[in-house]
Amino acid sequence: MSVVQKLNERYLWVDSLCLLQDDMDELQACVSIMDLFYEMAMLTIVAALDDAWSGIPGIMPTPRSLLASEPMVKKIKQGLSMTTYMDMDVTLRRCVYSSRAWTMQEGILSTRLLFFVDGQAFFKCAQGLVSERLNPPGRELQLIDAIGSVYFIIFAEHGDRFKDYSTFLMYYTSRKLTYQSDILRAAQGMLQKFTRLSGLHCFEGLASPLDRSLLFERQSAPISHDFGRREGFPSYSWTGWKHASVYNPSIDTVKAVLKNGVVNEEASNSSGILRAWIIWYCRLDDGKSYRIDDTGRLRKSLLPTIEDGQSKSAQSLRQIPVSVSDAEFGVTWTNSYSPLLFWTVCVNLRIESERVREYPENNKDIADLMIYDKYGESCGTGSADTLSFHSGQMKFALIAAIGQRFWALMLEWTDGIAKRRGIAGLSKDVLNGCLSPGPRWRAIVLG
């Protein structure tokens, strides 16, 4: 309140006080429009301190340290002095504040921010950054260009929208949550801004089109990190995993997504074109099925037939037989999230071994799954969502194609429900070299 009074303002919004924590309906309604709260606020005050009870140094009654209040200044010559300066983003990265998932939206969505960090004050807006240390009283204002900050890159007014989304995902999923159930709630304001800028809606945290955003993978991380599932969220979404999520460069740099069933050879072989064919459906709490269009909007619909499922695929895929025993979506769904329902081609391949490369110098790991066909030839590589992954036969659901490679989800089934175990890049030759019974169209309920 002291800061607000010194700024001659009357009102202060504090999330923990102004959002009714015991009214889930109101909490959800407000959290879903947090982008508006931050964008319409006159100023966002960020106290990047050790805890909520520390007090802001320099704001009574909490004093500042001598070094913070009287920075070291060295006179070089008449009219020229030097002082020490630490970049604000570097300083923030050392704070607990920057490791918390909930705080990311403050930097992304706010139009103006006043930071109190390491005993110093910084002001940040679209024009740049003002540091208290570089602007002593009576001097001309020195503005620092902050355009390189991640907060100015993500969700800019102009740019590659999927790159915005993938950058957001990388930074956000690297942060920590006190309550795992907040994983989607803490991101909703940022996802809402993404939708406003792009016109693309998100489904369970995944940006449209799903053919691309489903293909996230686990980022290398400390070996001791928990890579398990996040309960209450779908395995097909990054919200359902505790690992940090990223996109392979070949997916991240795609220039266009085509889904029309007819494509010329040049486009089919281009590394910048993602060829997709799946028509996506979901089943909501009302028990009804909805089609998810390419912008992410839901349209009430009957469940798809095999003819619907094949309608956008290339001729080479339409010739593949249908697995008769797997031609229905008739399974009982009892989970709290919505399943995806779709038709696609599935192949069986062998995972010979998992190579976990450890890097002692930075305590990081990367898991490579080596994938082989029926001839024992290498036909692709995969990335598992967990480190506890065993060799053996695995079913792969083909999701899209880029150049001469299919991108697929590795799936396991329990009681008719498929669960994601990772992703893989496969040679297109797998249609001829996969294990018995060969490639088959299959109706998939993905939870």
C-alpha cells in the first residue's frame, strides 16, 4: 500500500485477496481473463523477494542495504564516472520469483511494471527499461533497450504465432508449481492473449492445429527431476506431464500446415510443409462429441466414420486396410478431462534400446529411443516422456508428415483408452517395413 500511495494511486489489486480462493467458479472465471487484468492495470508492482513477508527494501519500515542505497561510483575524469550495474533479467533469474509458474504472466501480460529486486528499483514498459542505479536524481533519464528480453519476444503484436507458443511453452513448463493442479490455470491468461492475437484457440493447453502442437517432447533436465505424469490432465497434452516441454526444430520451423488430401510432390517433400490428415474430435462433460476445427473451435458433431477419417489423407494412406476390431469409439469415459477421438494409421515397430546420455558437467540427460523395423533396420528415433522406458514392441500412431518423415505418437492402451508415451520421427518406409499385422487405420480414443 505504501508504494501505491507514493504513486498517488487509490486502488491495489492483490490476487490472493481479490480472487475468492474458496469459490472455484469465480476463481476460474477470473483466472481465464487475467490477460485483461494485467493489460488494463496502470502498473504491475513486482516484489521479487525471498517471501511475501520480507517487505520491500527502501519502503518503510524495511531499510535497504548500504550497497544498494549507495552504489560504488568511480570517478574516471572530470565529468565522467563509472558504476557497477547488473542487468535486471540476470538479477531476476537468481530469484525464486523467476522460478514460479504463476509469476510468468506478470512479465508477459503487463504493459508497465515496477520491479523491486536486489535492493534496487526498475521500471519497464514497451519503450524500454529504466534502472534506478543508472538514473540518479538530477540527471537526464537513461533508457535501456529491453527488446531482447523474452517478455518482449513472446506474444508480440507481429510474429510467428507458433514460435510464440513454443517459446511460451519452453519457459513456462520449466517453472515450478506449488500445486500441480494449477498447471493450466496459471497459464490461461497467456493462452488467452495468444488466442486474441492469432485467432487460434487452445484445447487442453494445446494450440491449434493439434497436428502440430501434439508433437511436443521432453526437454533435457536434471537427472534427478521427476518426469512422471501429472494426475487429472491428459497424457496427450504438456499439462499431463511434469517435465519441461519443447518442440523439435523441424516442427518448430514449419512454415505451413496443409490438410486437403491433395498435395503436389514439391509440397509433400518440403521440410517447411507439415502434411496433416487427421480430423480431430473430442467428448465433453455433456457426453456429446464435438469436432475441433483448424482454429480450435468446437462444432457439435456425430462421431467420425472411417470415411470421414480418411477424407483428408493422401491416396497412399487411403489404400491401407482398416483394423476391423478397432473401428469403434465405444468406450466408457470417466476422467475429468476431455479425450481426443480420431482416425489415423498405426504401425508396430520395435524399440531396441534406450540410450540415456548423461552429462556430469551440467547434470543433464537426454534419452534417445532407437526404433527398428521388421528387417532390423533403423527407421527412426524417439523421445520418451519418462526415463523408465523399456525396450520392446510399441504402437505408433502417425500424426503428420514433414518431408520424408512421419511424426508419430508412441501409444499404450489400457481398457480401450490410449495413453501417450512419447513421440517419434519415422522414415516413410515404415509403411512397408513395420511389424505384423502391417499398417492399419484405427479409431483412437486418446486420454
